[in-house]
Amino acid sequence: MSQQSISTRSLIERYQFILEAMSEGVYGLDANGLATFVNPAAERLTGWEGTDLIGKSIHSFHHHSHSDGRHYPQMDCPIYQCLQDGITRSKENEVFWRKDGSSFSVEYSATPIILEGSIQGAVVVFKNISERKRMEDNLKQALTENRFLKEKLQAENHYLQEEIDAGFVGEIIGQSPPISHLKEQIALAAPTQANILITGESGTGKELVARAIHQQSAFSQQAMVKLNCGAIPEGLVDSELFGHEKGAFTGAIQRRIGRFELANNGTLFLDEVSELPLDAQVKLLRVLQEGEFERVGGTQTIKVNVRIIAASNKDLKQAVDQNTFRMDLFYRLNVFAIHVPALRERKSDIPLLVHDFARRACKNMNKPYKGLHTPSLKWMSHHNWPGNIRELQNWVEHNAILHQSGLFQLVPMHHGTTQQTVVNPSNKPVTLEQAEREHIQQALAYCNGKVSGKAGAAELLDLPASTLRSRMKKLRISN
């Protein structure tokens, strides 16, 4: 045997050894696409023996497919295309089918064998990339979740900053029978996960009751998310409640997390719920019934576990009768109803409330607070307080502006108004002299012109009678 024949055989054996040792699968194909060689790795990866494939089209065995499961017709298969035009093909994100019917992700290349300008066949090298695909998919999912959590955290931080800026503080103050009953109802409702409907006139403190329920519930470690349904333009209600995807509408330059997602596993307070448009009521009902929704412009179904506390100063039952509020939504919200009493129903609580409001107002204005001038509270029991707690608090803050020293006094209102004539119609502040004159005049009017003695203006203003008369003379005030 010639030396050349030995070298050729040695070279062939070396290549044979390399092919058999490779971890990638290797097929040799002739010009017609029929298998001429199958290495051991290809057998292990596919489950097909070489004897099953030699002389046959591997396409008929592997059902060479797209990653979405659509099969290539043989004439469109990149492997067979390289046999037609002699151009090397490489593909990722495809699948081969095993003998047992299962599939695996592959990455492969098909290189044509060209001798003397003629395509004689091709070599196909492929490897199983299922584990890599799984890791890539996990990474994509992790990045998606991380992006969502980041967006949610940003939304929560923005929402919490709004809460901080609002400066909400307070507790339910009072010892009257209506307030004692209210506190009992809160204690009963708070530990449950039932939806709550809070009713009461404007200014009675319905949000305060909602916060008390939340703080005594299992969700107290999370912020109570709130939404004033009457303060949102109708076209943006869905976005506020459920969020929106980027490009969902003009101006939606990025994805936004809605209040339901922010409140997941917590409490969502819907104030002025009667103001929700009817189409938004339908979507809210679906969330309450099924615990799921889609963002505006999105297709992904988002599941949430949210406790709803709704509030309304309107009669929702009457709204149902007038077809402005859905009956099924009313019953979903009205699982447990809590009514907040008006201030005129709990006038015995006024001194406690005034003391708390006055102390806070003086602290905020850096003024001394040495307690209340109790005689100045007498007139309050005769006022109806149509604006309830809000009206009372505003009036106390108004008097805190006038307060300088001594005990805190509250001048009476006239004609049921909640504003004094301390500012003129043009809203230009009056002088201190004018303010003092009007202050003394109001005290005299309240005391029916009496200056000194018990129940006189001097006692009401906590001034010696001589001092008051001196001020009246200087300000040209007659009684």
C-alpha cells in the first residue's frame, strides 16, 4: 500500500474520530438531501438510530419546524435551500422532533459541499439549546418583573409623596353617643375583608373613618390608596383605576400603574363613588366580582386582591332609582354600611374638637396656645354647622390667624355665615386696626352690647373692662 493511501486512511480515521467525539449532532447529506452520515451525538439528541436515517430525508423524521410549531415545507427548509444555491445557512430558535414525539430547541448550520463547481451535498451541525433558551426566557421574565416592580415602586413613591404633601393627620375625636356607636361599627368592620360603604353629609369626616377601618385591619402595614372619583375627568377614570399601557391614548407616553394595582393586597378608598360614570361602574363591578382587569390599551389580565371602602355624601339608593348608579354595584359595595353623624347631632363633642383644631393651628402658625377661653364656646351650640367638621375646623383656623396671646377665643358667626368681613370684596387684606374694630364689634353684638360684668364682651375677650373701653374709644366704637 502506498504511503499516500496510508495518509489518506489516517486522515479519514482522524476525522471519523473527531465527528464521533463531538457533542453536537452532525448529519452528512447528499445532493438530494438524503442522509449519508449520522454521528453518535445526533443519535443521542434525537433518539433516531443512524440506520433509521441513512438514505432517507431527515426532514421527514424531524419535522423541522419553526419555534411556534409551524412546519417548514421541505422546499422552504434552510437546510435544503443550501443544497440548491450553495449558500451556507445558520438558524436559531428552531426545533427538531425526537423519535419519542418530544421536541427540543436547536441552533444549526448547513454548509454545502462543493467539488469542481458542483454541489455534492451538505454537512449539518446542530446542538440542543433548550437549557440556554430556558435561561434566556427566565432572564426575560425576571427583567419584565423587575421593570414592573420598578414602575410599581415609582408609582407607590409618587402616591406616598402626594399623601405626605397632603399632610393628613387626625383621629376620630369625640365621646358623644353617636361617635361611640361609630367607633363600635368600625371595630366590627375593620378585621373583616368585607367591602364597606360610608355615608354621611359633606365635611363629616368620611375619609377619617375609612383610615380608621384600614388602620385596624390586616392591611394596616400598607398605605391606604385613595381616589376621589369626582375629581377626575371622565375620560381618565379608567386610566386612574386600572392604569394604561404606553401609547394607549394620546399623551400616554409611558406605562402607568393604576390604583387597583397599587392597592393590591390592601385597601382602596373610593371617595365620592356616586360620581363614577356608568361605563366605569361596569368595569369596577367586574373587578369586584372576578378580581381581575386589563390596563387601558393592554391585553394582559391582572389579578388583584383589594378591599374596597367607598364613600358618598349622596343617597346611593336614590341614585339607583334614578338610574345614575348600578344596582348590582350598589349591593356589592353596601356589604356593611357605616353612617357618619353630622356635627349638629354630636354638639357635645365640639369643645374637644375645637381644642384639638386650635392646638394644631397654633402649632402650625408658631403661635402660643394656652388653652381655650370657654365662654367663647357658648355660641357654638346654637349654630347648625351645615359644613360639619370641615366648617368648624376652618373657623378655628380663621380665629387662629387673629389669635395673639392668652386663652384661645372664638368669635361668633353672624347670619349663619362662616366668613367674617376681615377682607374686603376685592380680597385685599384689611389693616390690623380694622380687624380689631370688627373683632370687638362682633363680641359686643354677641353680648348684646354689654361691655363689662358676667357674660360681657370684656369677659368674652379676656380683657379688663377698662382696657376694652379704652380700645373702643380709640377705635370710635359705640355700644
